[in-house]
Amino acid sequence: MAIILGIESSCDETAVAVIDGRGATLDRRIVAQRIASQDAAHRPYGGVVPEIAARAHVEVLAPMVAATLDDAGIALADCDAIAATAGPGLIGGVMVGLVTGKALAMAAGKPLIAVNHLEGHALSPRLADPALEYPYLLLLVSGGHCQLLEVRGLGHYRRLATTIDDALGEAFDKTAKILGLGYPGGPAVEALARSGDPRAVPLPRPLLGSDEPHFSFAGLKSAVLRAHQAGCHAPADIAASFQAAAIDCLVDRTRRALAVCGPVNALVIAGGVAANVALRGALELLAQSAGLPLVAPPRQLCTDNAAMIGWAGVERFAAGLTDPLDSAARPRWPLDAAAEPVRGAGVKA
Ligand code: KG4
Ligand code: ZN
């Protein structure tokens, strides 16, 4: 087990972590981590502006690496490898982190590990819970993705479902925009939903009960817009009704996946939307009814961070999986390359 420097820069968080694979608990595994959010830079635009994101990563990343190594009380030479996100994501930002990782690897004479950001999310529950064994069913819900994956082992992913239109995080962010809650939207919608009535606004639940395995959120998003424009519902009721509809869809699709997947040790959630407390509660009930534990990483490990990238590096390094210094940055990089493309537009992987 190794000490790995992790770097994340695929969206609007710049993050660096030092992970010690020998640690028996989460506290010991994350030796140091720093994260700089770009929320303030993107807020005026109501979403992430790729060029602003890339420039902001350039400004903070190199000093952040030095500061994180300092926090950990180690030198670059003490790391066994450098793990950097190589995709999928906003390509300018990915390139900043990957090139920095390559330069550090070259300077220190250490191997590079080019990490798939989605693998970082997919393995983050194993960083948080050392007892979690493969295989498990993973619900990966983030700003760019909404997928159910059978995680059979490191690098072995079978996609059971994906979204045919919007990702769930995207639907939360659009709902926030419609309700004037600003950016980023997920936590704001969740907070407002707490004071609303989830049955107040009738909203559709796309694909609920369908034989098709996938997700769809575009119709729900449009219904939120219409409900808001009608002007007769309180924003808190719209937020609560939206969240309840989205959670109903997730639970239904996950129940279906549990029925068709191979034997699994746990139901696992990861990605930014997995920070949502109501969603975690609903999936806890589903897991109980399936006789499985629900494993959900602490909320700060659900949203983008470098600890999960460093941890994916730990697992890959232990398996002898390092990458050449000419590894490419990839805007798209599905975890299950064999999965059929689905109908619909705007699907990120
Ligand atoms: O994983 P992540 O940090 O970045 C991506 O890889 O996309 O996920 C970000 C997404 C955003 O859409 C954000 O609104 C959503 O996760 N999110 C939430 C919550 N916290 C973050 N959605 C619902 N409830 C939350 N508490
Ligand atoms: Zn992410």
C-alpha cells in the first residue's frame, strides 16, 4: 500500500490530497487535503464557464500542491505515485491537472496514474468504509452523470442504467435557477425543500415502473418550469415536490437494477447528489428491504474532491496499473466502454 498524491480539476473545484493506503480508517487514509471552490467566479453566470474554470485551476493548483504536501509533512519524493484526473470533464481544467501531475511525476521520477474521475466517485465508498468489498451496486449521481453500475472489481464496471437526457445534478441545478436560488443549486434546493410540502405540486415521474432500465429528468425539469410560471405555488413547495419526484424515480430505477444485477454485498451511492439527506434516507429504506447495507460516503466525499482521486490511485498502484506520461486528457470516458449508447441527447458518457 502506497502514499499517493491526488489531483482533481475536472470541473469547478481545484483539489489536492495526500492519501496513505496503509491507513485503517478514513482519518488515517486522508493525510492531508485542500480544496478551492470556484463558486464565486461562476455565480454571476448561473453555471460553470469552462474558460474561467481552466484559468482558475492554473492560478491555484501549483501552490496548492506545495501547501498540501506541507500539511502532510512530507516531500514530493515521499509519494509513491502521482494520481491526476484525466477525464471525463471540462477539457481545459482536466488538462491543467493532468499536465501538472505529469510534470510532478517527471520531476520526482515517480509513476503517473491517469484516473477516470468517475472511477474516483465509484471507489470513494471504499475509501470511506474499509469493510466494503466488491461487488456492489453503485448509484452514481453527479452534475454530469446519473448511472447504475455493477462494480465487480477494480476496472470492472457493468452499466445497468444511465440517463437518456439530463443528469440528476443538472436537474437540481436547473430547478435552482428557475426558482432563483443561485448556483450551485443542489444544496439550495435541498435546504428550501425542507420547509415545503412534497405533495403540493403534481409533477411527473419519468420512466417510473418502465421496463426500460434508464433515467430521464428532462420532463420533470420542464414541469418545474411550468409550475413556477403558473405563479400559484410557493417556491418551497415546488422545491420539495421536485425533490420528492426525483427521489421516487431514483428509488424505482435502483429497485429494478437490484432485481437484475448479480449478487452484491451492498447498495452504494456516490457523486455530488449523494450528499442529499432525503435521498440517502429513501435509499436506506430500499437497501433495508433488499437485505443489503447502504454505504454512503461522508457528504464532503460525495462532491468533487482529490481524496477520491488519490484513493483510486492507491487501488490502481496496488494492482500495478500506472500510465505513460503521454496519456491523453479525455473529455468523455465511460466506465463501461462496452455499454450501448442510449437514445436521447446531452448524455455525457
Ligand atoms: O460530483 P459533483 O461534485 O461534480 C460532478 O462530477 O458533476 O456533483 C455536483 C452536483 C451539482 O449538480 C450539485 O447541484 C449536486 O451535485 N449536489 C446536490 C447536493 N449537493 C451537491 N444535489 C442535491 N442535493 C445536494 N445536497
Ligand atoms: Zn464529480
